Amino acid sequence: MAQRQRALSTPPRRPRWASLSRWPPSLGIAALTAVAGLGLGSLGALLWQARELHPAMLWQSPWLAAVLRFTLWQATLSTLLAVGLAVPVALALARRPRFPGRALLLRAMELSLVLPTLIGLFGLVAVHGRRGWAAPLWEWLLGSESGYLYGLSGIVLAHVFYNLPLSARLMLQALESAPAAHWRLAAQLGLTRRTLWRTLEWPRLAPLLPRLAALVFTLCFTSFAIVMTLGGGPRSSTLEVALYQALKFDHDLALAALLALTQLVICLSLWLLALSRGGAPSLVVGQVTLPLQGRWHRRDAVGASRLTDAVWLTALAALLLPPLLAVVAAGLTGLPDLPRSASLWPAAARSLVMALGAGLGALALAVALLTGSRWLAACGRRWAALLMEAGGQLILVIPALVLGTGLFLLLRPTLGSGWQGYALVVLVNAFMALPFAMQVVRGALPGLSAPEQRLAEQFGIRGRARLRWLVWPRLRRPLALALAYAMTLSLGDFSVIALFGSPSAPTLPMLLYQQLGGYRWQGAAATALLLMALVVLIFALLGWLTRRPPRYPFTRYPHEERHARVSRSDVSL
Amino acid sequence: MRYLLVLALGLATSSVASAAERTLTVYTYDSFVSEWGPGPGIEAAFEARCGDCDLRFVALDGGVDILQRLRLEGEGSGADLVLGLDMNLMAEARQLGLLAPHRVDTAPLALPIDWNDDTFLPYDWGHFAFVYDSEQLEEPPGSFRELLEAPEEVQLILQDPRTSVTGQGLLLWIKHVYGDAALEVWAQLNERVLSVTNSWSQAYFSLFMNGEAPMVLSYATSPAYHMAVEETDRYQAAEFEEGHYLQVETAAMLADTPHPELARDFLTFMLTPDFQRHIPLGNVMNPAIELGDELPAVFDRLIDPESLTFTPEQVSENRRAWIREWLNASVR
């Protein structure tokens, strides 16, 4: 047997990863260099320009220390709630593969992440504000005016609104990627809710959680407009405000760089911790990912779980839908003026092209970094692997303002106008979407399971053929989701494009802010509506394109059957 | 569309060093150049006037960003002119030593204060004011004193002086009215503050237009837009008897511009009706010259308070200290 194996796989006894070419590490390193170059380069430019640094300023200023404490506190609380509550929501969604409005709920979950803060806040205020839709209910319940939107509770509510849907969506993706055979087996054995959680659900979620928590924490830590607007005053403030003041009003580059470094150190060390915790990728390697489709009867889907699931899903809808509805309602009033706006459609087209560029860039970078990191891990270089993966998060923890100023200092003589500015925005957006793309792609990338690997080796399926027939089918759905997230993030981004100035025509979010600057509130709401429609369209289109596995010559066997056959031959080896 | 074409052409030609046209690059803020802002009309009017030139706006986030961009670029800035620095940024901009005297006759100027600065030329002005929702508040306070003593439900939406121009305006306003007592006043005022937002847009649209509080810090000219375009009298500015802090927005030319005559032409053009008629409803500010009949009728219905100002030098010297004072009063 061993002899036969050797004969089939040439050259013999190669280490597992060496059977692949050298490209994973080199691509990974190239991507890492690009990310680190951009991020650290801009920070470095700022430091170099600043000349002298006084780190003592950080702890000598009591105000800054208080800001840091508050930032950490609100980010921790928001993360715990957003990620913690996302677990039961995702479980409920996975357990109920079909109910009226499920598709709508999923689309809404994808929307909330990319809603520009200004518009998201408008929706939240319209619902939860002192004169919001929920105010009468609150008054009836408590007999007093609702004031929960201002202060820590409001900040946390807004952060949960933004991040819970993202977390739950990614968890759902992980749950749905469990091999079909497992679900069939679970159904045959009639596993109860608790056993299912222990054997199927938790092992799927566990590797995801640390990274997800780190991502949400970073987003809440660097959140700026939400904290200021809902915080009710300078008591609740973030590092970014201090940074903004230092950089813009006081032109204190040294302090700005110092604050950026502080943020970098805190967030990156958290990332490293998260990565080292959730290090081992899920050992259960997926079959071709299939939507559950309710093909298997789940014993845990009846009885008390009917009630609890209903509660969780209603809560999700109550959190998510009213603010979005408020935005849609406001947008509809501005809709009649929409066609008259000459810059709207060109702006939409421009935004879409830039988003596609940024999305594809983010995807390529994510795959490069992840395969590189995986390769390093396989070679036993665990820390190098962690560092490579953490590198992908770098741009997210560097404040956009610092990034923009630093890049400006770096590229100034060549940073012209026109398409160069746009190209730079696409590039930076690709880097900013990278953590999200990595989050989605990561779970799908572990490659082949050991038995499949052996089989592939035996049959000499490698190189392009392996990629085409074995790797690609299980990657395409996650890749599509990652692309959708990256594209929509870039679509809704305003922070980067504002940095370099707009030499010519605006993008969609820029147009929106211009409209607000000119009091055109309803027009801005209509623009936001268009932005949301585009986001829905992107997710729907990419989901539709990858809705079912590609046709293979042997698809006359149902997929689960194919898996079973592989397993059987596996046993016989 | 024409505007886009002109811009595209401008980009195409500016990348070629030896373009036949003279290109005038103006750094400004983005609401100025938007489709409905004053930018497109002004550009068309100026290009018709000069014949062979091309006016190119580069839009930045706000006045502070224009200053920041000048600082970072230093000598050899890409701009010929900057448009959008307000009085409070003038001292810092002057210190950069990058700007040239405008040498424009300031006789047409019609500002509430005398103007004799030889570098910065005003193009519009307005007072900071609290805009109130008359459906929530029938009798607005007539002074700071009344505001501080007003019933509890008169809540305010402010902006942070560290991140917004209007926020900084209120800081100076209170400092001007109360001097050393400003700390106490802030402590009292903070009792009725609902939210301190990072930007004016956030305060005005996310909160005020949603009816969250009856008063918002904005401009005395804001109601003009609501009255003229939305045709509603619902939003009005409260006139305070202590006077209102004045904001004057200015333009200036760079010393090393390759087209000094053209830049001066633009500054001269700035004080003509062809430029100024786009200001009242385009930028929702008061024009810097007398527009006569061309001034929209709603501007006669705006408040006309007494103007308060510090010199640009006073502001630049004290800004940090005053912000710290505000912070102390607010965090307390």
C-alpha cells in the first residue's frame, strides 16, 4: 500500500505544504509589506515631521487618561453585548432556515454595517430619540421621558446596532458551512439542543469568536461621531477627538502621532492576543458549503426553542428594522428630486467602480495574507504566522486622519489630482476592508482535510486542477460574501476620500455630505436610500451568482452522497 | 454636466505642463463647490469674464483643512488662491508667510465691522446664533441671561469647539460676553445641553431636524434657507441682546502663484454682484457687498444683531487656553 502511494505521488515523502508551490509565502509577504508600508509609513512620516516626542504627556494629562479609560470601557461593553447577543441570534437564524422575512432580515443585517454614521444616527435618533417612535412606548412603560439615547447606554445601543448584525451574519456563515453530512447525522441521531451545541455549533463558532471580538472592539474603540453625538458632552470622548484637535486645530504632529501610537499599541496587542487564542482553525473541514435548506429535520427546532427563537429573531428585527425604516421613509420624501440631481448618477457609477476595485483588492490581499500565514503556521513558525495575520488589521487601527496626513507627507510631490487621488482612495479602502474580508474568507480557507489531501495526492490532482476542482468550490461562497462586504464598505466610506480633497466630481457618500452641508436634508436621505439600494443589490447579486455549487461532470450524485463516498473510500485506505 | 466637463477638461489640461490655458487653482471647502453651492455659478461667471482661463476648485473638508493643507505643502503649494479661511484662522495662516497682499479696493465691502486687512479679503459673513423650532418653543430666550434661566425643557444641541467651526464660534461668543466668568456660564449652560456633536451637520440634521431639542447652535442665516427653499417659517434664529459673534469668511492669494494678475482678477471679481449673487442661497450666508434688489427677500426677515469679534491674533493666542477652560467646565 505504502509502495503504491509512493509510486503515485511524485516526488515521494514531500512535507505536506511543500507539495504546493512557493507562492503562498511570497504573496503573503508582498501583501504584508504593502499593508505595513502604507500604515507604518504614514505614521512614520508623521513622527519624522514631528521631530520630538514626549510620551509622558499621555499619563501626565489627567484628561487624556480619563478619555482612554472611557474609550476602553465603552468599547469593551459594546463588544461584549454585540458579540455575546449575536450568538443566540445566529443560532436561531441557522435553526430556522425558512420563515417569512428571513431573506429580508439577512439583507438588513448586511446593510447596517455600511450605513454612513450620520445617516445611521439619524435613523437611531428617529426611533430611540426623545421624540422618537419608541418614546410613547417608553413613556407608557415607565411613565417618564426616554433619555436612554444620550449617555453610555446610547453609545452602546448604537454600537450594538452597527456590530451585532455583522457578528451574527459572520457566525451564521460559519454555522452554515458545517458539513452537510454532520447535520444529516445529527438528524438521524436525533441530537438534542444541548448536544448539538456541544458537538456542532460551538466548534464552528469558537474559532471565530476571538477575531470577531477583536474586530468589533477595534471598530468601537475608534468610533468617533457616535460617541461624541450620543455621549452628551466632552465627558464621553474618544482618543480620536483628541487626535483630531491635535492634528487639525493645533497642528501638534507630535501629540497626534503619540495618540495614534497609543491606539495602535492597544488595538494591535488585542489582535495578537485574539489571534493566538483562536489560533487553531476549525478541524472540521467543510464539504462544499451548502445552505441548510431545511433538508434535515432538526430535533431542536421544535418545542421550547420555537419560543426562544421567536424572541431572539423579533428582538433582532426590533433592533435593526425601525432605524432602517426611518432612513428609508426620509429617503422616500426626497426621492422626487433625485432624478434632477445632475451629479447623482455619475457619482453612483464612480462609487461602484471604486468599490469594485477596492473589493477585489481587499479579496486578493486577504487570500494572500491568509495563505501566507497558513503556510508559515504549517512550517511551525507560529508567531510569524500570527504577525502576518495581524498585519491585515493594521490599517483599521490607524486613524484615518493620521493615515491621510502621513500619506500626504509621503507622496506629496507626486500626489497629483484627478485619477491619482481616486486610485489612492481605492487602495486605502481595499486595506480598510481587509479585516472584514479576512474574517469571512478565513473560515473557508483551511484547505483540504487530511484524507482528502491524501486522496488528491494519490490521484495526482494538484496545481490548477486541485484549485479548480477541490479548493474553488468551497471558497466561492465565502469569497462572494467577502467581496460583497469589502465592496459595500468602500461604497459607504467617506473618511478616506475626504482626506485627499476632491479635485473633481464627488462619490456617493461625498455627495451626501455635500447635500447636508447645503441644508439639502431630504436629498441627502434620498442619496442614502440609493446607497442602501446599491448595497442590497451587491449582496443579492453576489449571493445569487454563487447560490449553488457549480456543475461538475459527476453531479448526478447528490452532494452528501459524494461526501459519503469519499469517506468510505477514506476508511478503506 | 457642463460643470463636470469643464472640470474634466481642467484636469486633463493641468496635467500637461504647457497648457495654453491659464489655470487658477482654488482650495476651498466641499459645500462651496457642490452642485447646488455657489461654486458652479461662480466658475461659469469668472471663466466667461477672463476669456482664456480655467478656474479649478479643489474641495477640502473645511476651513481648518485648507489651513492644514497649506501648512503641509509649504512653499510650492498647488494652489493659487485659498477661499474659505474664516477670521479665526487668519492669524495662523498669515504666520505661514505664504500669502500675498490682495491690493483690491475694499470700498464695495458692506460688513457689520470695518475691514482693513491687506491679505485677506472677505466674501461673505454671518452671525453664530441659536436656531429654534417654533413648534416646540414659542418664546425663545432673548439673551444669554434668559437662556441660562430658561425652563428645563429648553435643551440645546451644541458642537464641539475642538472639531467644528460653529462650536468654536460659541466658545468665542461666550468668552466675549462673559470674559473671566465664562467658566461659570459654561457650567450653567451644560445643565441644559442634550448633546455636543462633532459636526454641524450631525447636530442640525441627525438631532435638530428630528425634533430632539428645541434649539441648536447654527448661523443666523440658517432660517433663510428654510424660508426661501423649503418655504417654512418654522425654524428661526433667536436674537440675543448681548450681541452675536461674527464669522467673516475670506479668500487670499498665494505669494508664489504663477498667475498673480489672474489671482487678483479673481479677488476683484469676488466683490462684484456676479460672484456675490450666488452667496445668499448658495452658501446660505450674507453677501459681502450690497446686492440691492438681488438679495433674496427672506434675508430682510433675518435677525440683525450687534456684532462681537476678537482680533485674529487674540483668537490664535488664546484658543488652546479657552478650549481647556471649556473642557474643565464641561468635564466637571
